[in-house]
Amino acid sequence: MSRLERVKQAMRAVELLKEQKHRRTYESLAKETGLPITVLNRYVKGRVLPNADKTQKIIALYEKGLKDEVKSKVLKFHDVVNNMDLLSDVELLDAVAKTVASEFNDIDLVVTTEDGLPFATLLAHEIGAKLSYLLERKKLGVEDYLEINIFNEKGSARPLYLPKSLCTKRTRTLFVDDIIRTGSSACAVLQTLSECSRLQGGFIIVSIGGDGRKKAEKICPIRAFVELK
């Protein structure tokens, strides 16, 4: 990791501390992190940045809390999943983006679905990448598209479109989505990206069941922030 990346990561750790400070006392943060209140105060006030070891400790500590919060925002009823509370919580999505950003270096383009757009926007901003989402209709003024056919359980195809000018053989891409279940849609997107760009991997906020994630991992590495049965 370069010095610049280390500084960025330290700043992300500080942002996570600030977010926690909105609802917690310095005393509880000190007990949880093992860091003195005076040190935490200097971090939160922006006077100093944590070193590499303390940065990793802070981020790892709050990742578990974020996972529990993400789980509480996803409601399941039989085969129906309601993730509106998750997608509308910008503060939580931003914290997740800051927690995982260091895992994705040298990404040129983040590709996402419509539901994945809130989180993908925050992650793309955090890692300094461009952003594009899969369109259900072609837009006027765009000359050429990549077409990706998504098949439902009955075998009917639904095309999605990605502007071809954004995604070239030299583009290092990352696929991001909110939820993966069967993996059929994600695999179709990942397969196309692997053929048309330098696909670096995928990040999914919530993986349900695990089968879909495992299927997608046959194409590229997939990181799921939360696993649900």
C-alpha cells in the first residue's frame, strides 16, 4: 500500500470514529478500542491520524458492528426480501464503503444495477473510480452498448445495457450489487465484464444462501459483506 493509500485509509478510520461519536461517548469508545480518550479526541478532532496498526484495529472493530446493522436492515418474508431500509440509510452505506474501500485498488470503473446504485456511488467516490449502472433502456445520444441478457426462472430474457465507451479491454472493472441470491443475474453481468474488460472482482453487500455467491466466484473473486441463510 502506498503512502497516499495509507493516509486515505487512516482518514476513513477517523470518519468511522466520528460517525460512532455521534451516538456514543468517548468513554465507551475508549473501552471498546483500548485507546485513551485523549488519543481518540485528537483523532476525531482531526489533529492527528492513527498509524497503520491503529487504523486497521479501528476499521476491523467497527466492521462487525456494521455487519450487524446491515443484517437488521434486511427483512425477509419467505422468498421476498425487503432491502429498502438498507438502501435508504446513506450513513450506513457510507460507513460500509469506507470500511471496504482499501480492498479495491486501481479500479477504473464500478458497474452496478439500479438497486446497487446508492452504495456503488459512495464506493466509487471513495476509491476514485468512474461509475456506470446497467440500463433497462438504451438512451438517445449513446452510439454503442454492451447488451447483457438476464434470464428469469422461466427462461425469459431481459436485456440490460452498458455504454460500451466506458468499458474497454483496458478498463479495470468492479461489479457491485446490493444482494445476490441465485447468482444468475450476477453471473451474466460478470461473464460479460470478464470478456469486455479487465474484471477485478465483485462486491455484494448481502449474500443470501451462499449458492449464488459461490456460482459467481467461478468467474471472479467475490466479497460479500454479510452472509444470510
